[in-house]
Amino acid sequence: HWAHFCLLEAVLPLISLSSGSEFALSLWDITQKGYEKKRAKLLAPYVPQTQDIHTEAVQAALAKHKEQKMALPMPTKRRSTFVQSPADACTPPDTSSASEDEGSLRRQAALSAALHQSLQNAESWINRSIQGSSTSSSASSTLSHGEGKGTSGSLADVFANTRIENFSVPPDVTATTSSSSARPAAIDLPPSGIVKGMHKGSNRSSLMDTADGVPVSSRVSTKIQQLLNTLKRPKRPPLKEFFVDDFEEIVEVPQPDPNQPKPEGRQMTPVKGEPLGVVCNWPPALEAALQRWGTTQAKCPCLTALDVTGKPVYTLTYGKLWSRSLKLAYTLLNKLGTKNEPVLKPGDRVALVYPNNDPVMFMVAFYGCLLAEVIPVPIEVPLTRKDAGGQQIGFLLGSCGIALALTTEVCLKGLPKTQNGEIVQFKGLKWVVTDSKYLSKSPKDWQPNISAAGTEPAYIEYKTSKEGSVMGVTVSRIAMLSHCQALSQACNYSEGETIVNVLDFKKDAGLWHGILTVMCPTSVMKTCPLSWVQRVHTHKAKVALVKCRDLHWAMMAHRDQRDVSLSSLRMLIVTDGANPWSVSSCDAFLSLFQSHGLKPEAICPCATSPEAMTIAIRRPGVPGAPLPGRAILSMNGLSFGVIRVNTEDKNSALTVQDVGHVMPGGMMCIVKPDGPPQLCKTDEIGEICVSSRAGGMMYYGLAGLTKNTFEVIPVNSAGSPVGDVPFVRSGLLGFVGPGSLVFVVGKMDGLLTVSGRRHNADDIVATGLAVESIKTVYRGRIAVFSVSVFYDERIVVVAEQRPDASEEDSFQWMSRVLQAIDSIHQVGVYCLALVPANTLPKTPLGGIHISQTKQHFLEGSLHPCNILMCPHTCVTNLPKPRQKQPGVGPASVMVGNLVAGKRIAQASGRDLGQLEDNDLVKKHQFLTEVLQWRAQATPDHPLFLLLNAKGTTVCTATCLQLHKKAERIASVLCDKGHLNAGDNVVLLYPPGIELITAFYGCLYAGCIPVTVRPPHAQSLTATLPTVRMIVEVSKAACILTTQTLMRLLKSREAAAAVDVKTWPTIIDTDDLPRKRLSQIYKPPTSEMLAYLDFSVSTTGMLTGVKMSHAAVSGLCRAIKLQCELYSSRQIAICLDPYCGLGFVLWCLCSVYSGHQSILIPPMDQYKIRDTFCSYSVMELCTKGLGNQSRGINLSCVRTCVVVAEERPRVSLTHSFSKLFKDIGLSSRAVSTTFGSRVNVAICLQGTSGPDPTTVYVDLKSLRHDRVRLVERGAPQSLLLSESGKILPGVKVVIVNPETKGPLGDSHLGEIWVNSPHTASGYYTIYDNETLQADHFNTRLSFGDAAQTLWARTGYLGFVRRTELTAASGERHDALYVVGALDETLELRGLRYHPIDIETSVSRTHRSIAECAVFTWTNLLVVVVELCGCEQEALDLVPLVTNVVLEEHYLIVGVVVVVDPGVIPINSRGEKQRMHLRDSFLADQLDPIYVAYNM
């Protein structure tokens, strides 16, 4: 009799090492790391050391980049972030230089020395052009599984003897090789150029000047220099042509390379397999076969399960299989429901959930379902809650309409469950346990219905698509039967043969050969991969069913199996013969085991796919006959889909072995992979399609997909169908070679199409693994996929990093992988990420789940511990930089606008002349006079009311109180300070009424007040220098302040920050003598200075402007008219009172207009109609007040004005309006103002006049300084809001900042303003007259007959005429502010506004709290604040790079991830980007991570 065994599938912990290893860690095992160490130690002596071609190719490619150490700037990482970092955590700060003495202390001495020595030769770092290397991809490789570099020399022979035949016929790519040929000597390729290396010890800090000319020697600037040098390397050849869509949209379109290889053969004709032989006693259906064997040979063993050690656990005989399947069929049909309402009807789908170590129960369940005529759907057992496959299985269960699952008792107990006992992955399924004790014996008279096989479904096999959805391929009963017949015929199965099966028996070849081909009683073994060779030996098995990785394991454990003999094997079926590295696995295995009786002709690779089932299999050969040849293909040809024998050099060859001939009874054709199924030429690569009875029939429940896959009729080049036989697309790419041999070169799922060239993910994995990766990453845990960014696919490589790999090693490995892929495949890698061990999502069988990995990558939840992005290398389709047209003068612009019918962009507020106020204006020219008049006329009228954080009144001031207190302060100034009229006095007060009284006190004394924000006690070092600077610049004669602040100014802490001995006189105004002022100062003319307004601009410049008395009166009057202010009104002000419009509203307007100002934190119970606040306050309200708004009603609020000197933040004002709408805030109430240094109030919404308008403009046009209005929702559109109405008496015009000529209203230009309240100039030490003239008194270069004097605001904007009517009755002109001119980034000849890039970046990930961008030496630097956990830091790098590329056509140079609150923000809530830049370059940010994009 025959021995029949089946080995328990050892649930061995081989996870980490085999490629897509299909084993999960079993519960009893030692930890994985321990296991690996132990295993490595045991196997070390046996690892075969023969070099593999693939490794040779990669090493040769890397030899061209001879210098071992990469000169890419290493990313900077904060030490605490990743616990993985090795013991040398005490590296000195300059880790940028990758010198050998990394951890040693010698470096610190070198550091100080290096400060003096500038870098002599920056170029020497990167002298290697990445281009230097050969053409495309790899040879094949074992290296995707296991640590060894093993494979034999026979491949090299193939290279030596490839014949190249005449090209008139398709090339014979399968030149047979004679084994006697000598091996060619290893050729070491010369380096592509002598590299000027640097002396190892020398340090590479270079001195660079930052913006202010301060030399900064820091890690950051060195790295940026390094990065710039890297980027000077030649890119890949740029693509030639452009198309111009619209006048500004220029994106490159890849043009086909004229030299690319094109197919030259004739159109292929479909290839037929041999006819399917008709055996006389062939059963009419598979179930009939089972019945026959079960009754005639009941004692014959059918399946033996073995445990891990190879001991038989259970033997199932044909009799048992038949009787138990019958019992199950009977139970399923009759015992689950009631007689009238059975749970299952024939044709229902049932899930089979059986663990990998129980083939016996599975086999019984499978045949039981077939006998009961229900459709089994085998699926994987989810081992953990997080199992990546499990979430997708729901889709399968849904599309197949499955309500019932069969399983074993043990398995059911082990499934992960929720608290209330529901099984996590499969909610709502009914479970049936199929252990024998639960089944009812069928009555004698009950017989299953076994009809002849037809096209009704037999079973459904699951398949995961490229996108990650799980679909069910339905196999009909006739297909199942025909497939078994074809396999039996192709493999010559005969009764009594033993098969050893190492594969998963639930799907694919393991199911077909192991469970279904039982009509010839064969025995199957599930076995532990390391001992399957021994099983073959012990049981004299004729056939073994394995994958490449099993060959690999067998080689690893070779020494333990000295005495095995494989002479009984007539077929070693290698089921993943379609892999690029299968050829080297087979060769290596043969060279090792030939001495053990393995016959070369017994190795039979085959190709399979879920849809087409077995596509081709190599038939067992005749002993002594010549072995089939190899195809040695040019990688470059392959990337264009053309078959060319590789002649160039062996590094860019792919060696493929055939997978035999077409299956018996089948027909095969090759069609183009994309577009209509056009037949390929004979020398072209396409998708293999098969037509035979033995193939799948549909995706269950998915009709549309089914039509495209299972009902393909090939067409010829003219597009007319060839024949009417439908073919099934197999999902494999390949060609039919000479002698009708089938070759497979890749899978459709792994196809990456980059700039029109096709690359195979498996090939790229193989290249990556051939770079000595043992130290850094795990084999078999690499995912390669493409993401679509900026009109092309970009390649992403993700690998799991070993816990003991150092930063340096990893980075080294990454840079080498980039070079290798670049050399061999001639394609750039967009992003290479390393993640911590065991964090990539796994498939149920232990491989890497590619689609989920991709999803994690795009969502930013991959949490890499190392990342390298190379957008500069990969992205070659950016639009051309814009060349500005020189020589277009202002006159021609003007004429052009007139011809085009465009208005010249200008606008103005109402005319002040006609709006004469009451006699107040005529009588009182100065604010001091107004205050005195009010103190007499309405002494008790409250002007100011100060509230504290709780909303209670802290202090009030009536007209008289204010006047009296101001007098006292004035007298103190004269007595104590001995000041003369015209001296400058710094007012240092917290926001409050004291500040206002001090201001008027100065005016009364004839001094010029300068309001300054007091220093912050907690952060003196940061805030005190600014105070000091203003005191010095304003040449203040005296400081007025409170007692507490006075103490602070003289404290020891202050002394640490500034020199406290040099302060001018400090007077505290807390208790004043009650002394009257002899007389109040009255300025001789209204052009005299009233006060100085100092402010730090967003670019970090401190500027003071001079405000004259005339300007003050004019300003107050304009605001009064615009906002209709009079003494019975109350307005609430929640602003910073130190500069700009905030100061004006706090200190000046109330006195002028007589209304009551309430100075507060956010709005309150006073029924106030008008409020002023800043964006920071608004943000606080939107974040914090959502929950505190009970009992507040805002319906009385008429206007809520945001005071700002920037582009209106539309999204913030919108969300504010939305949030407070429910408590009565009118959506029309919120508006913004606009002011600048030269004129603090240009626009202010006010009460009358039309509502603020919004427009959508095209961002791309804006970069070209053009304004193009688009519809809402248009791609690349930007929503802009009008910045309030232009104040009375103000005129604005839009001007070209370069030519100073006026612009039309479709252009973006600088806003120039003319008004009575413009400041009278900058207050500077040097009195720089030219700057003064340029900014305050400048004329248009053309087209202005009146020669008006304009002030330049420094902001870009545009004017649009709206449909609304202004107060004057004419159509209203709206002014839109786009951003500050100083802040704009000039990149690629285009003008970018930082805020637009920042908005895009902030949207990409929920953990980005704030973001700022700036440029440094033409590199775009993006700084993001991370508010999540630090593991997310590296997730942000690719997301930020992607979004800036997609939306702004820019490549980010450096991504810096910092803690929340690092980006400096001024009192108005504006980002201080230049401060940030200086801190970054001086290395003061303490970033979590800095990534330098290549």
C-alpha cells in the first residue's frame, strides 16, 4: 500500500524572514527576536555563500559610486523621539558630517577648530553624478527570502553563451547553455570619475552668512549647503515638450523617447495546449469521483496531517472522507432549521474558517458543502484584532451574501471576541461547528444529489485586489472538474502517488493539487518547511508542491539532512514560478541537492492566478534531454514592454525561466495591459489571457468587474474582434517564447507605470534586497507601491527596520538602495521609509499587506522611524520657470489695459470735504483741546471702562477724571523729568486706563509719547531686548511706568538680558502729587508730531512711524464718520493697545468722538453694538467659547471688526460667524480692517455702505501677478474677502512695484495710498531720506497728471468693481489685500504667498497645529508644529511634500517638525517667519525631526 501522510502546517515563526511568509507566530514559541537570534546562530555555518547575480548587479552598480559614505545630508532627529536609537546617543551636535569617528570626543575639539576653517571644497562632497550608472533592472534573486546570498554559477554561464540571432525573426531569447563553459571572471567596473574625497577626520562645518550677515556656523546651514550641492547634480534628462493650457498653465508632458525600443514582430496568434485526453472511466463530476473512491477503496489513506516534528497526527481514508462529508451534507441541509424553513438552500454561500494546521477538517467541510450543493468560500482565520486582512473580509462576505460559517470547536474558541462575546471580524454570522460529535448520521435512504458537472458555481476562492478589496472568484463545477483533469494529465498523476504539499490548502495550487485532485488517490502532506525534504525522502513521494521560499529554507537547513535522497521526486512543482527571483532559487536548490538524487528535469515551475487558475506548468522532463533555455532580457526593453535580448551588460538584465506550456485543453493569447484587449506583437510583453473550461467564471456579485476580466474578446490592431471565444485575464504579464514556452515577467498588481515606463514592484524589491541589507531591514518585509503625485506615478519603498540598526547604518542603506534602483532600473524612488519592526500591516498569511501599507502612507499613519524623500530627483515634469519679460514699461502696460478695455485699478473713500462735522472740528484742531473741552462740557460722561478676565469692571474714567490725571502726569514730567517740549517719552504699561492717562499727560506736557508693550516677567530674555531696542531707537528721555514694572526693569533677571544701568530716567505714575499744571502745551502747528508708533513687522523689522497732530485728527474724524460714532454709543475693544489701529481705537477715538470705550477681554453682558477685536481673540473664541456661550445673546451686535494688517482670514471669520450664529450673531456683522505701517487705517467696514464682498481667484494666475476670477469650487481657487470699506478721504491705486506704473484691475500690484492721515515718515536714527521719500512721498512713473504724492503700503492687492452701490451712489470698488510684499517668496520666477502654502500644509494631517514657510538659498523650508505624539513626526514629511507639489508646483527642500508653540507669533497673531528662519539656521529650534529632501 501507499504511505499517506499529511503534516500539520507548522505554525512556525518564520514571519520575519520569508518573503510573504505565510506563517504566523504560534503561541507557544519563544519571542520572535530570541528565535531569530537562536536560528541565526544555528544556521550560520550552513548559509551557502555563492554569489547571486542580482547581488553582483547591485554591487557593480554601486561600485560606480565608489565612495562608500554617502554625502546626502542626514536627517536630524531629536534623540528622545525614537527609542530605537543606539547607545551612542551622546553624539556631539554636528551629526551632519558622516565621518568615521562619529561618537568620539575628538570631534568637539574639531568643532571649534572648524569654525575658523571655511569649507574649502564643497563640491567634493558630491562629485558623483547619480547618473553615472548602467541601464535598467536587476537580474533575479533569491535574496527576497532568507539571509543567504546563495545561488549557483550556472546563471553566469548563461550570460556567457547567449546567442543573439538575426533580428528578422523574433529573437530566440532562450539560448540553451552548455554546462562545460568556463565562468567569466568577475569584472570590477571602474568608478565613473575619480572622486575628490575629503580627509576622514576633517570636519565639515562651513561658515555661512545668514540674512543679516551674521556668520552662523551651525549644523543646519552645513546641511543645507550639503543639500544644495546634492541638488546641483545633473537630474535625469528633462522631458522635452510643453503644452500650454491657458496662458499660464504650463505643465510638462512626457514625450516618448525617440530612441526607445518598439516592438517589431508580427501580431501573435493564440497558442493552443494539447487536447484534454478523454479517459474512458472519467467521473462525470468531482463528487462522483469521491463517491467512487470512498466506496471502492475505503481503506486507502487519502490525507495525512503531520505535526511540526513530522509525526503523523491523523490519517483520513477515502472511506472516512466520504462518510463524514455525507454526514456534514445531511446536517447542513436537514438539521439547521425546521423542516419548512431550512437555514441553507442549495446554492447558498457558506464561509469555511479553518486554521492552517487542520487540513483534515477542512477537506471534510469542503466536500460536505459540495455534496450538499452549497458553495464553500474558504477564508483565513483572523488571528488578532488588528489583522489587516480581516477588515477587508467583510466586503467579501457582503458581496457573496454569506450568513453562515463553518469552523472547528477549537478554532471558534480562539477567535478574537468583543466584550459581549460577538466575534470581532464577523458580526452577524451564524456559526456551525463541524466536529464529528456534533453531526447527525444520515438515514440509510438519504443520498446526496450528484448531477453531472455543469456551469453552476462549485466554490468561491478569495482574491485581494491591488486596491485591497477582497473579491470572490467563482469556480463552476465543470471548471473544477476540467481543471483537475488538466492538472492530472499535465502532471501524469496516477493512483498511489504521494504528494508532499507545503502550501496553504485553502486556495490556489495548494487547494487544486492537494484537496481537489483526489480522483487519483494521492496523499498530501502539510508540512513544516524545514523538514519537507525529509518527508519526501521518508515517504518516497513522487511530487512535492512548494514555493521558492520553501526551497530556500531547505537550503538553509541542508546540513541537518545529509542523508536525504530526493531521487523519488519526478516533479518538484514550484508554484510561484512567476516571481522574478524564482529562477535563482531553483538553480541554487538544484546545485545543492543534485548530489542527493534530485533530477534536474524534475523542477517544474508553474504560473497560476485566482481568475485563470493554472495558466501553464512545465511538464516533467525526460531524463537526459537538454533542459529548457532561459530568457535573458534587457531591463530597459522590459520597461517599454518590449522583449530584447540583453546585450549591454549583465547588470541590467532580467533572467527568466519558462513556466512550461499551456495547460491541456487551453488556449492562450497575450493582450495589451491597458486599453482595449489588443493582441500583442510576438516580441511585446502583455497580459496573459487564457481560454479554457478550467478557469474562473466571475467575481461573485460584481458584474461590471466580471465583464472586463472573464469575458475578454481579443481584438487586432484595427480594433475588430479576433474569433468569438471569450478569454480570462490572468493578471500576469509575460510572453510566449520559441517552442510555445510561456514566460512570466511580472504581475499586473505589481505594475508601476512611471513617466510611461513600466516597472515591476517585485524587481525593485529584489534590487533593494541585494544591497547588503541584513543589518538594516528584514527580508520579505518590503512593500513597493506607487502613489499618484503631480500628474505621474511616484515609487514608494517601505521596509521594516531591525531594532538594532543604527541611524547611520539605516541612512547608509537607504542612500545605497536609491543609487542601486536608479542605476539598474533607471527610475527614481520618490520616498523610501523605514518603519519599526512588526508594524507593517500583514496579510492573514504573514506577508506584507501592500494596499493597507499604501493607505497608511497616504493617511499619515505609517509612523516611520526613518524617511528619505527624493522629489528633486524624481519630479521631472514641473512647469518651466517663468521668465519675466524685460522692457515692458509702464506706458505700454497702460496702453495695453486701455486697448483691452480694462479699468485702471484705483478706488477711493467718500470725500471728507462735504461731510463737515459739527463745529467741533473747526474749533479744536488738537486732541488735547478736545479732551479739555469735554472735561468742561460733559465732566461726568464715562469715556473708558476697563474689565478684567471675569468681566467685572476694574476701573472707569470720565472726561474730567481723564483730564485731571493727565494734568498730574504732565506736571510730574516737567518737575521730575525736567523734560522739554518735543522730548520722546516711552510709556510702559499693561493694557489699561493708566496707559491712556499717561498718553494724554505727555501731550499736555508737549512730550511725544511712544507706547511700548511691557516685558513679560516669565520670558524676560525674549521680550526685554525689544523694549530696550525701542527705547534706544526712539532716543527716549524718560520712561513712564508702574511700580511693579519699574522693579522688573531694574531686577537681576533683567540685568542678565540687557544693560540695566543705561536706562533713561524711570518715573512711576502710581501715586502722583496733586499738583496742577501751570499751562497745557499747545503745538504751534498741526504738522507737529503727536506720537510715535513702533511696531515689529512680520519680517522682523522694527519700524517706528511719526504721526502728526493733523494725521491724528484726520484719522479720528474718518473713523468717526465711517463708524458713526457719537457720545451716546458704546463700543467694545479687545485689541492690543500699543501700535497701529489698536492704539488709535484705545487711546484716541473715544476722546475725539465722545463714545464710551469698553476695554475688555471677549464680549459681554453690555448690550454693545460695535466691537473691535484681533484674530487671536477670534481664534480663542472659536476654540474656547463654544462651550461657555450659555446665557449670552449677541443679537444686538451690529459690527464685529477684526483689526489686522494682513490678508483677511476668511476661514476663521466664517467659522466664528457660524459658531456664534446660534446665539444671535448676524452673519453680516463680522468684517475686517486693513492698515499698514505708512497708514494705520486704510479700510474699515463701518456701519453704512454695502456688505463686504468675497471672490474666488485662481491661485495659478496669482503667482503670475494676475487676477482671474473663478467659480466657487474651481480647482486651485482661493477665497478672498474684501478688507472693509475704504475710509473717507483715502485714495488707493494699484501699482507695479518694479516700474511704479499704474495697473489694470486684472493685475495684482502694490497698494499705494493717499490720505490726510498717512504717517509723516519713518522715525529712524539715521534719517534715511531716500527710504522716506520712496515709502511716503512717491509719485507714479506714468499716467498721473495731478502728480499726487502716494505712500507705499508694502502690500499686494487688487481692486475690483462690484455690482453694489456705494454711499455716493456710484458702483462700489472693493479693495482686496493678498499679502505683504516683503513676505512673498520668489521661486521658479513666480510669486508665492507663504500663507497659501501654509494653508495647504495645515490641511494635510490632523496633527499639524501650525505651519510656516520661508526660503533659504532658493530652497523652500516648511516648518510644521506637531500636536500629536512624536511618532507621527515622520508621517508628515511625505504628506507635506506631496501637497506642496500638487497644489503649488514646488518641491519642498527641507521639512522641519517642531513642538507646538515654536513658530513665533506677534501680538497681532501674525507669524514671524524671518525670526523663525534665523532661529532655524542658528540651530536654536530643537526640532523633533529635520528631513532634507533630495
